[in-house]
Amino acid sequence: MSSVTPLSELRDKIDAIDEQILQLINQRASYAVEVAKTKIAQGEEGTFYRPDRESLVLRRIMDLNQGPLSDNAAVRFFRELMSACLALEKPFRS
């Protein structure tokens, strides 16, 4: 007979992972702001959205994804994340 992990224990583990994910998302966002500042410092004002860079990131995510999340779901998540980070760059645009 197999034992079942208590629901509260599973939820505690999910909560701990969510906390780590949030910290990493905010760390990523901070780096995105630094990228915007660096682009401006290097005279790359204008368009911050780079479709080629987005494609590279999303291809890499699909290559790294081992499930159980589908590639499609992982890509949707990362598109949303990149969109949120791009919005942070708005104050730096001319």
C-alpha cells in the first residue's frame, strides 16, 4: 500500500517554490532594467523589443523544458514574463 503525501505538506512545498519563483522573477526584471539602461548608454535608444532575441529565448526554453509543463504552456509563461519586463523599460525610452 502506497502512502499519500498530506495535502498541507504539498501546499507548503508549492508555497516555498512560489516564493523562490517570485524572487527569481524580480531578479530577472532587475536585469531587464539594467539592459535598458545599458542600451541607452550605448546609444541604442528607440525600440527595446527585439523579436529575434525573444525567439532565441523561447527556443531555449523549449529545449530546456522537461515537463510535465508542455512547451506551449512554458512559452506562454515566458512570453508574459518578457512582456512584463519590457513594460519596465518604458520609463527609459525616449
